[in-house]
Amino acid sequence: MKYILISICLAVSCICQAQGYKVKVKLNNPQNYKLRMVYFQDNQMTIDTNAVLDNGWMVFKGKVEEPIVANIYLTGNPALNIRVPGGIIPGPNLNFFLSNDEIEITGDANTLYAAKVLGGKSNKEWELTKEKEMALAGISWAATKASYENTADTTLARTFVHLHQETTTKRNQLQKEFIATHPNSLVSIYYLSGMVNSLPYEELKASYDKLSNECKQISYGKELGRQLQNLANTAKGKTAIPINKMDINGKPVTLETLKGKYVLLDFWGSWCGPCRASHPHLKELYSKYKDLGLEILGIAYEQGRNLEDNRRAWEKAVEEDGMTWLQVLNNEGQETFDAVKAYGITAFPTKLLLDKEGKIIVRQVGGSSEIDEYLKKIFGK
């Protein structure tokens, strides 16, 4: 009799997996906002707009090959956006693990990121930190909105920015504590994947090594493993991976020909606001140090529909930003050599400073001043 029951349970489990997922969403204050569900599977983004109304619930149906992180968002809700010149800054989405289970999501349209998620093993584990995490996200989002709305009052704006930074630090600590105590949870690999650009390599690697094999074998785990290997290959003291590309004028560029100079690699894209905002400062650095032995190599990664569109956007940005140093487009010849992938670039801008022998001195993500400090030491001004 015991074996019959086990067989029945296994059969039911297989049927559930075959049937796929059913995500049911019910929100207060839905207005006429449009509901979307987004997820990546096999490096393809799916935007599901096909929710149907069923007994008061908006229902998405489908199937995934493995549990993956998806998010639910609303278009048209001003409570979840910040309007700025030239566009909007979207607010936090509701992230959850999408698995071939029935999943219920309930909450309010104006605070969608804090909605309750029931269903699936990983979402159950996520409950241990989700409420605190989303509360911090709400504070951070409110502070971000307030800082933009009070830009005229610089003191108040700085206070809001500080509050945002403080909540981000607390959220990171919350996630690190979860990772340390839940090495078998898929939530841990998701959290750790989001820390690639904020944690030192040694700390990332130590946390990754403690995770279970199950975590390491899903897509997030495999990708994080690859990223860690690329980070190890481009760590401080390592010889920079050879780059062989054509510059904006069709001339070959290699790191070998730049030996004897300090080289600043700038990974950027025309679509990246922080990248473009950093270019005036790069112009200052280039003007100050180029005659003393500094060369800059811009490596652009574009996101257009085809190579022609990518090249057009790249050339336009180079001209608009007045960049006179070496420029290559990673998309050209990407099938032969992908510099972005080889260097483990997962955030833009990322900059690497190489010494005269082509060894990596600094790897900098975002807008810190670490490279500036090194250049001052190197050139004495």
C-alpha cells in the first residue's frame, strides 16, 4: 500500500510539472493599468501580456524549464514611476520565483513591489526575508522620489539620497545573512548573482563555494560560476586579456601595441546614462595625462536590433560626447571575440586601468574615484 501511495504522489508531481505554471494576480486599486509579467529563459526575454480575468483574478499560464525569477509590473501607474526630463525612472517591480506551480499574488497596485506571493518552494523560502526587504525597498523608493521632487532644496535632497544609501546597505546585509544560513536555497543564488558588482571577488567566491550543487546547476548558478571565472581572469595583477578590434576609423587596435603606456579600458554604451555622464570627466583625465603616457580605449556595447543600428548609435554618441581617444564597438566581430563577456562585464560603466606591461591595476564599477587616485599617484599630479 505504501508503494502505491508513493507512486500516486510521484504521478501527481509529474502531472503538475507537465501542466506548467498558473500565476493568479489580484490587486486593489487596479484602475486601468496594464499588467505584465516578464522573465528570461534560455537567454530570451518573455513579456507576457496575456493575463485573462478568471473569477476576479488576472491569470497567466505557461511553462518554464526550471524555477526562474520573474517580475510583475504595471504600466501607466504614476505611483510607480518618476517623471524626469526625457523619460521616466521606473520604480521597483515585484520579483518572485516562477515555477510550474499555482502561484497567488495579492496586494495593492500602488505598492506592487510589496505584494504577497504564495506558492512554490522558493517563494516559501523567500518569505523569510521578503517582508523586510520590500519594506526597505519602499523606503528607498520613497526617498528616491522625494530627492527628485525636492532638487531645489539641496540639503533636503542630500538627506533623501543618504536615506536611500542607508536602506540599500541594510538590504544587502539582510541578503548576505540569508545566503550564509540558506546554502540550499535558490533565493541565495539569486541574491548572490545581484552582488557581483558590489562585493569583492574573494567574498563572492567564498559564498558561492558554500552553495549546494543544486543551486550551482540551475541557470543562475552556472552563469554566476562563469562570471566568477571571468572576474578571476581579470583580477588585479592579472595580465589583461588580449583585445583585437577595429577602431571607429577602421584601423586595428590591440593591447599589445599600447604596451609602454598606462591604458584605461572604458566599457560603455550610448544607451547608458551613467556612462555618458562620465565622459566629461574622462575628457579631463585624457587632457591632463595623455602626454604623460595615458591612453584610453573605449569599448562600446550597443543594444540595437542589428549591427548597422548599433554602429550608427555608437558613432553618434562618440561625436556628441567629443571623445577623441581610441574607440571600438564590441558588437563588431563579437562572434570571434566578445570583450564584454571575456572581461566579465555585467554593469556599465565598468573601467579597468592597466599598467605599462598590460597588467590590471584597478577594476572600477560605477562612479568611484579609485582610478583618479591611482592616476595621481602614477603621474604625480
